[in-house]
Amino acid sequence: MRIAVCVKHAVDVSQLRMDSATGKPLISTAPMKFNDLDRNALEEAVRIKEKIGGSVIAITFGGEKAREILREALAMGADEAIQIVNDINVKPDTYITSQVLSEILKMKGPFDLILLGEMSIDSYSSQIGPRISEILNMPCITYVRSIEVKNGKIKAQRDLEDRYELVEAETPCIITVTREINVPRLPPLMAILKASRKPIEKINLSSLKIDAEPKVLLIDLKGLEVKRKNIVIKDKPVEEMVEELIQHLEKEGVLEG
Amino acid sequence: MEEILIYSEDYTTLCELLSKGKSEAEEKNIKVSAICSEKLDEVEKLFKYGADKVYMIKDLNELNLNPEKLTAILQKIISNIKPIAVILDSTKNNREAAARIAAKYKTGCITDCINFKIEENGELSAERMVYASKAIAFEKIKGKPAVLTIPRRSFKAEMKWNNPVEIEEVEVRIEKTSIKVLKTDVKKLEGKPLEEAEILIVLGRGVKRKEDCNMIEELAELLKGQVSCSRPIAADLKWFNEWVGLSGHKVKPKLYIGIGVSGAIQHLAGIQGAKIIVAINKDSEAPIISAADYAIIGDLYQVIPKLIENLRKRKAEQYK
């Protein structure tokens, strides 16, 4: 089974800071990381490969440093890695990113399975999987918390707001996964060393035939810092702490609905 | 006449989106239309909430409306009326359909908008939270139709229009879908929607056993609040079916009490709308402590019983 996994080098939101002068988030200098949910997708791909055989290819579209997550992907068990380099400085939106990934998937395909995270931790759009499915004309199963592959058929459990859905589809198929699908492995040192010797293929965005005009334009980005009172009650007998809390809440007028 | 197309399978949300859509579109002489099922009883009321026109789909089975079918229905109507925008409520299935529609028409889509507006040139601009709610992005969509998804309870449904009733029946024949639903397990959801809770008590991984929920239920009863949990408690342990957080419910109670909740960034992003945040946690380093208005550093198994005792006493005194 040939499996492709699209992975994103995303802003590490837990470490994102605001510019004290402008109040805007400092995106260009923010630490980046392997998008957690794509890591789940990669782990699932490697598990499927280990169970029924095949190969896993990791694909990312991003800045120069996105290489780091491809190294991690190789260490976790991907066989090949492709980096699409944004050499013409486009401002990628979901319209552009989904075209770019689809081009590579066509170029390197056919794949039996294409896996992605349900969304990215920084932009939370959850559009890439469904958009690729339209471009490649392939079925798409979103929000999946377990996958079973049997005789070229996929059985997957979708986690929706008010229900779980067990669905079936034929391969080739696109699946977006949720956090609960697995716990990604921490690759051993040997695997990391071995991965550092595996090649990463680089493809320039300028060599792909896509429409590079974004459809969503960012007009402004404003930091949102909610000021909290930060009153910490500690190192006292429990009764006292509780009484203190309740008095605060009474003063706030928030007790009793 | 330009048109905006709106769909939600939830009646209240449909009304909310219609009212907001109509208030934005009115001055610009843009029509607002709704998609609904023929099974809907109160179709006529939609015109009071702002609809100018209703497309009534025959044989629309709401619960089984998977993203493929919804995309097909939307596509059929879009290709006829060529709307400037398509607005859906932000459920998981609708978000998928929204992205599919945007891909089909090679246009822009913004998911989970908290506000939107129609510009003079008919383009749509919208606001949405990004970077785990640490920032708001102001964005503009190019291309027609602009596609938006909007979470429930974002706007007020207002019954203030007197639009004439105009209903068009639409028949959509859907070919076999590529995904077959074998089984559906409905989650048992307790109480009213978490978005509407005034007092919300949320338990996290610090709560060790499922039985301990009883004590928290007791606290909730005293406070007339609702109980929910963080993602691992629902998604991994399955003690609850819903959770609070960016990937679950974004809540806005006047009082949020996190019990044994450490405060992962996605969770904190989902509770930003709370007026007062209280944390009870034995770990003074837990991220929720610095995101709270009031925090008690202590063992929840000691704090909660005392809290219950104290509240009971107060109640008893009130009735004296």
C-alpha cells in the first residue's frame, strides 16, 4: 500500500508572543513545530505500513526550516520525504496549499491512501484534506479516530459532534485524523541517525503549474490578550482558601445561575 | 439581484445566520436565502428572521446529510443562482462541505468566522480567531461565491422582518456517494448546549476516577451549573461525550471552574469567552493558573468537599 502524508511546519502557538508595542503576534520569529495532528497522521501511516506492507512518503510545503519536520518524519518511519520550497514568495492560503500538495500527489502517485491531520494547530482551517479530495476527485473521510484497512477497503470511525459514524470507502482515499487515533512514537536515536542520511527531495514551487493568486487575503492580525486577575490562593488551610474564593466570587456577582 | 445562500441543519442557528446576513445585506440590496428541508415546520417564520427566499429540498434527511450529499445540494443551487456568498454553520460536516465547495469554484473559504461584512464591491470580509485564539485575523475573500462557516450562537436571531414568503422547491438527485455509512452511534449529550451554560464546571485529568464525577455533579447542583470536561476525559476516557476547548465547544459562561484541568493551550483558547475563570489545581505551575482570575492551589479531593460544605452552609443560612 502506497501512503502519502501531508505534514505542516506550524507555528508553535504555546510559545507565540505578542509585540509589546503593537500588540500584534510575532509570527515571523515564532518557534515552529511539527503540527501535532499531522504527526498522528504520519504515525498511523507507518502503523498501516508495518501491518500490511507498503511505503510512506511525507510531503511538506513551507519555508526552508520545514526540512526539520521531514527529518522527524523519516525518523518515525517514512521512506521518502519531499519539500516544496516557496521560491517565489507567494502568500499561501488553503487554495494555494491544496493545489501545491495535489500537484505533488499527482506527480508521485498513484497513492492508495493520503493522510493528514484534521487541522493545523496554528490556522485551524480544516480545509486542506477536503480541498485535495475535490482536486484529485477522491473520496475523503474527515475527523477519523480509527482506521482499518482490509482487502483494499477502508473502514474508519468518524468522530462528529453528536455521533460516531463507522464508514466504508474504497481506496484510493483521503483521510483526516483526530488526536485520539494513536500516540505517535518517539523515534530511537538509531532511527534519528539513520534518517539524517536519507535524502530529502526538494521541488521549487515555481516549477509547479498552479494558480498562485491567493483567494483569502490577510488584511490585519491583532493580538488578543485577555487580562485576567491572577489571584492565587495558596498555603492556607483548605477551609480558609475556599471561604476566600467564595467571597471573591460573590463580589464578582457570578454565583448562582 | 445578488444573493447570499445560508444553510444550517439547526433551526435556531439558521435564524441567527439569516438575521445577521439580512442586516448586512439589506442596505446593499442583496437578497438572503435559506436552504431547508421540507420537513421543517416553521418555514414561514424564516421570512420574519430575515430570509427573502427559501429553497426547500425534497427528501432531505437531516441526520444523514453527509458532506458529499450536502456539497451536491449546494452545488446544484449555487450553479443556478450564482450567489456572492455561501454561509454554513460550523459543524464538522459543514466545514468539509464548505472546503469542497470552495475548491469546486476555485474560491476562498474562511472557517469558524466570528463576524463578517459585505464590502462596497460585494466582496466579503471576515474575522476569525487564529493561533489558538491568541489573535484575530481580519481577512478578505476573493472569488465567487465566498464561503464562510460560522459557529452556533455567534449572532442573535431577530424576528423583525416582514419579507414576503417565497419558496422554491428543489429536487436534488444524489448519485451513490463514495462513502458508505455502516453504523451510527449517537452520543448521549447531557443538558443544554455548553455554549449556553452560565456556570460551567469542567473537570480535567486531575480527577482520577469516574465515580469522582459524583462529587463534582453535587457541586454543580449547588451552583446551578453544568458539568463538562477537557478533551482527554471525553475523547480518551469517554466519561463524557463532549468537551470544552478549541476542538470541542468554545464556551462563554459568566463563571468557569476548572477542576484538575491543567490548561492545554487549546483548552484555554476555548474558554477565553468566560467572564471569570477559576482554577483548582495542586500544581502551581499548571498553565491554567496564570490564565485564571482566581486559583486555589490545593488537592481537589480536599478542596471540592470543603467547597460543597461551605456552599451548603450558605444556602441553609439563606433559608433561615
